[in-house]
Amino acid sequence: MARFEKKLTKTDEGSMLVIPTRFSRNHMRRVEGGRSENITVVDVGGTEWTFGYYVRRHRNPRPVLRSGWRRYVLEKELKVGDRIIFERVDGFPELYRIGAKKRIHLFGQEVWIDVF
């Protein structure tokens, strides 16, 4: 199963999820720079999300998830430093799964909990 995990940055929390270029190149459909296509993503609770998958053009042609992303962040109450796990579902090349982990402090220890 192809996947990546990343700690959310200020950009990821605020407006768009920046996808690692290698993951995008190897495991997502090609999108011409400056164009957006919708992709279906299912979270660990079974809810389907539609995100706009976009590859920026010009100086920094990095792939991102834009439309629909901010709603996901707000609904899951994600913050900078939380983690996203994003994977392509085996056998379904156009279907992706997403999960999130939040960092909390419990009895002086850092603990990661799954977000549903």
C-alpha cells in the first residue's frame, strides 16, 4: 500500500495540503500544472471527502489538495503539528484513504490519538 505521513505545517492547516512530489508522481494521476481535478478520499470513519487535486505551475510546481481540504481540517479540529496519514487503496487506483493523529499531553507524556 502506497502511503505518506506528514506533520501538518501552517500552510497545511490553513489552506491546502502539500503532497510529497514523489508520492504524487508515483501514485496519483497526472494533472497538468495549473489544472485541478477532484479526487475521492475516505477517512478512517468511512466518510467520503472530495478534494481538489492541483499541481501548481511556474516556480514551485508542487502538488496540493485545495478545495474541500480546509473543511476537513476544521471538522477534524486539526492543528499545526498534528499528523496526516494518506494512502492509495490497493486495487482501486483512484481511491485514497486519509487518517489523522492529534498530539496530546497526558500525565506529562506526549501521546498520539487517532482522529475519527
